[in-house]
Amino acid sequence: MHDRQSWENRLNNQQFCSWSVINGERYFAKDGGKLPVINPATCSVLAEVTACQEADIDEAVHSARRTFDSGIWSEQPLQVRKAALLRLSQLILEHKEELALLESASMGKPVMDALNGDIPGAAHVIAWYAESIDKIYGEVAPTPPGSLATITREPIGVVAAIVPWNFPLDIAAWKVGPALAAGNSVILKPSENSPFTAIRLAELALEAGLPPGVLNVVTGTGIEAGAALGKHHDIDVVTFTGSTSVGKAFMAYSGESNLKQVWLECGGKSANIIFANCRNLDEAAEKAAFGICFNQGEVCSANSRLLVERSVYPAFIEALLSKLHAWQPMHPLDSQARMGAMVSSAHKEKVLGFIATALEQGGELLTGGTACEIEVSGNYISPTVIKISDENAALWREEVFGPVLAVKVFDEEPEAIQSANNHIYALAASVWTDDLNQAHRVSRKLNAGTVSVNTVDALDVTVPFGGNRQSGFGRDLSLHAFDKFTRLKTTWLALR
Ligand code: NAD
């Protein structure tokens, strides 16, 4: 049963983990510090979770390093690593209700989205990487006669994965899956807003047979636990997903410490271009509504800049506003909810601030613009569309991370491309057209890690995901993710 009452019952009986997991054991910060995790839909504290500091991060790194050097995971036959990771994937599915509830209660997304999307998605990604590891071959280089040079991939060592709160388990799986499959030891740092599924992931990994110390989870603030990871001298790789400003900090931490590799998946402000050649405007409107409202708009690749060709603008906006009715926020445990609560009241205020500034800067409010109260919480924002004409407006330039869509009209194809590309972010873009030539022409010219044609935000474990410019570099997902978690070894044999 997945109705509201059964989720409420589950929530009342749920034990929330308040510890980190280091070397296979529950770990509490040496100084006893804790951080409250608040349910944005009830405004109540779910748990006080231990807050790791530099000395605690040291423990985690020592554990990961010791484990890596011991070879207990890094040098296991691939079949052993594969079997353990497949078991982990299975355990995630067996705990899907619990994990879905933990996601929803901590960051406000509809629990049914977590149940049907995030949790099976994370399990699938772990299984996909488990299945991949014995299908990757090395190379033999065309070296001169009298020599043989092999190029092989080896695990790098200790990987720190720092992840955000918007898809806590999914994004953790995107990093932990390939990093572990490749044989590394990992320290995962979840966001302070949403630590529970990461902690449970570490516990399930132990149950699945991963040796203690292979997957450690450290909880705590970014400025303390996160920075200590970034500056640590014995971490080899940082894989980060989060804001661009914190991504830049990780580059600096690396320069200040041991030149660890840093891979960044940062912010976005993705353009969605509707050409008059698009025959199915209704579908485009449906997807545009999804593209800004799914996960409360708290999506790095949210289609938050809409460009509509003038001749279809009135019809398209009418269809869009009508589709948005279905996205009015609801309590996240309501099985009908498509949009839940914003992650925190501070974030809700930030989003409202963006709306206010947009209107002050001449934006025209087409719908929404307000927060709403549901039961005891005011952490909800109705779908908002604001028409702007000036590309210097803050709403066009800055990532809002909420259900707030900036709309602009264009007249010619080159103008749409120029508007889409004239941005510091280049994570994703969408193009709607039934002209095949236009689809190819425009896709090639758009600066984005992923261009979706006649859909939005296309994503699958089989294709790389990541951005250009200040959206970051490096790619999650697909076999290309192994590039981040393996290094190339040349072995040259002089043949006698
Ligand atoms: P954030 O940058 O505030 O935090 C991300 C992680 O970094 C958290 O674990 C946090 O504790 C840690 N952190 C924060 N400050 C730190 C510091 N000074 N030093 C070290 N670590 C620190 O991001 P958020 O608010 O959790 O998530 C929202 C952001 O994430 C948005 O900008 C969004 O675009 C981005 N995001 C990007 C992608 C992508 O794939 N490109 C996916 C999801 C989210």
C-alpha cells in the first residue's frame, strides 16, 4: 500500500540514522557535534546527525587508504566485486520503500517519485556498473618492433564523492557505482539536508559483502567535512556535484593541497527552444511544464529558460499555463503529488527573492509567483512563469533551483541559438522541431553537455551526463565515467 496513511505510518515508525559509517562501523564525531535534519513538509526535526570535522575526515581517509592498499577490494577478481555490487543493487530494491521515504522526508520530493524513480534508478546504475567491469579491455599500442606496450586501466585509490540534496541517492550511485566497480575505496559525503540514504547505502554495502572501509560515509557541513575532504593530502580524486561556487572551491582546495583530480558537475540554466516547425505543441508544453516543475524545479538541468518562436508564442503559452495546473504543489507523502515541498524554508525564501527581483526588473508574471501553505508548512511554491525581454535580467542569468520559468520570444533561428548559448552555464538544452535539418543544425551549434530533441532532459545510464563552461567538466554515467575513476598504466616490454 502506498497511500498517504501508510506512508505516514511508516514515517512514524522510521528510525533515522544519526551516524556516519567509517571502516564498516557506526561513527560519531570526536567533538560530539550534531546537525539537525528537518522535514520541510512538517518543519520538524527528523534526527540530529553527527557532524564530522577534520579529525573525523582523517579517520575516514585512513580507513579508505588502508583498505585500498590491502587489496581486499582493489585486487579482488572482477567477479567478486561484480557479485557484491549486484547484491547491493538488489538490497537497494528490497529496501525501496524505506529509502524512498528517507529521500522524501528529508528533502521534500514526492515520495512516489522517489519510489518509482530515484530508488530503482540508483539500483539500476549500481547494477549497470557491476555488469560493466568485466567488459572493459585494455589496449596494445602500435610500438616499434622489438617491443610490446600494453595500456591498462587501474583503480586510482581513494575517491571522495561530495553530493547535493536534490537527488541524494541517485547522484551518490552515479559516483559510487563506477568508483567501486573500478576497485577504488570511496568516502561519500551527502548533503547535510539529506544524509539518510547515503548512510543506509553504506550499511547495505556491508550487508552485500563489501569489505569494511571500502565505502565510508561522512556526514557534516560543507564548510567543515566537505572542505576537509577537498584539502586532504591523501585523497586521489574528488568527484563533486553541487553549485558552481562550491565547485570552484574544490578546485582551490586541490591546488592548496595535493593536486588531487577534481571532477565537477555544477549548476545549470538550460534553454528549451520551441520552433514554429514543432507540430506537437501540446506535447512540447507538457514537457516544458515537466522540465521546470519536476523535483520542484530543484534539478541542475531544469529547462529554466524557455525560448519560443513568435508565431507560436500565444498558442504555446496558453497550452503551457494549462499544463501547469497539474503541477500545483501537494504534500510529498500524498500519492497524487507531482510537486512537493522545497528543500528548506531558507531555499524557499531564496526562490521567492528571485521572483521578486524578476518582477522589479520588468518581468511580466504569467502565472504563480507565490508560496503556499500545505498543512503545517509554508515551504511550497506554485509553478511560476515570468516573461522577460532583457537577457541581463537576473532571472535569465542565475540558477534559481525552483519551479520558476523565464520565457523569452525570438524571431529567427540564429537569434535563438545566440540566446541559448549566451550564458555561463552549458549543461543541457532542448530543441523542439519537426524539421530534421533544423534539429541537426541547431543541436550542433548549441553549447551543452546534452541536447534533447523533441523531449527534455534526456538521461540514461548508457549516455554521459555533464556540462561545459561553468556547469563543470567530466562526465557521470556511461562507460565514460570510468575515465574519472581509473588511471592509464603503460607497461613497455623490450623484447629480447
Ligand atoms: P552545494 O554546492 O551547496 O552543496 C553540494 C555539496 O557540497 C554538499 O554535500 C555540501 O555539503 C558540500 N559543500 C557545500 N559547501 C562546501 C564547501 N565550502 N566546501 C566543501 N563542500 C561544500 O549544492 P546543493 O545546494 O546541495 O545542490 C544544489 C546545486 O547542485 C545546484 O547548483 C545544482 O545545479 C547543483 N547540481 C548539479 C548537478 C549536475 O549534475 N550538474 C546535479 C544536481 C545538482
